[in-house]
Amino acid sequence: MRTLVVVAVMGAASLAHADPGLSTSRTVDAASGLTLASPASEGGELRPGVALAVRAYAPGHMYVAAVLGAAVAADTGNPENGATATLFSLGGGAGLWGETSGWTGYAGARAEWVKSVDWPDGSASRDADWFTSGVGGGPSLAIARRIGFAWGHPMAIELSASYMVYALRRPDVYVIQIVPPPGSDTGPAELDGLQVGLFVAGTLFPDRPV
């Protein structure tokens, strides 16, 4: 069964670049944007999503990040049943960053926990191939370009990419009393692959008057 899963992922989400001439030290950035995941398995479906994230900066050009997301997963393999579920994700990451002129680059790793909630129609959990929850992790890269200032806060556009590998749990087929038909694929559980994100970000707490 081929499945389109709308996943909320993080991507390495956030940047706001201060004008180097102001000698500004960034402390906390916030970002929001869109993500798109491409499964590693051949013939898989693209998975669009959204993400909200914050990134905190530490001495030594280090950063830590946190993200919260929500999305809807829809089964496209069987249009007649129209199974849908809501996915929630909570994740974090860490790594190094550097900047030059109006550009900032990030390199690190991230991990996330994903939970599938059988809402709104209550049909997804009746599929033995569906997943209930899981964890994932992988390396991440991002590059951002400052686009201006809003109320004194640096703003930027960021493009990020991560390769995520997941370990997922499926429903207990003995409890739900469903046995998948012979030869059925495991589309809902195949989340491994490349994830890219495009974000609008801004510095919440620049180390200067605003």
C-alpha cells in the first residue's frame, strides 16, 4: 500500500543574521517554514510538512535547536478508505555555525520523535502497516541569507537539508485483528530519506538595543 505521509520535521530551522558592522552577537533565533521529505525507497511518495523552531547560540560557534511540528498523513494507496491521521513531532539538534558577509552556514545533527494520532476519521489505526510512533535522527546542513531587518531584528531566508533514518512502531495486529494481505508494502512506515526545508527566520534576542 502506497501512502502519502505529511510529516512535520525540523530541517535545521533558523537564522537571523545581524549586520557585521554593528558587532551584533546573536543569542536566540526563531523560524517557521515548509519542509519536503523524499523517501529513500524507490517509488515512495513525497511528504510535505511545516515546522516551528528556535535556535540558541553558545560560545565557540556552537548552536542548539528545538522544533515542534504537526501535520496530516493521508493514505493515497487506497482512495476508497481515505485513511488520515495527525502527526506530531518534537525534536532537537546541535552543531557548529559560521558567517561571512550576509551568509551563515550550519552543520550538525538532529533527532526527533514522531507520534501518529488517529484523527480525524479514526481509520488509520485499522491498517496494520500504519505506524503509531517512532524516533529518527541524522546529519543536517543549512545555509541562510540575510534579507533585511524587522523592527531592528535581523531577518533571513534559510535552506536546510537533512538525511533522516527512523525506527518506527506499528499497531499490534493481534489487538486490532487485522493481518496485512500477502505482498502488501509498508508505505506508512517508510520515512527514511532526505528532508529539505525553506524557512523565514528572525533574531528574537539580538545583543543590542532594538
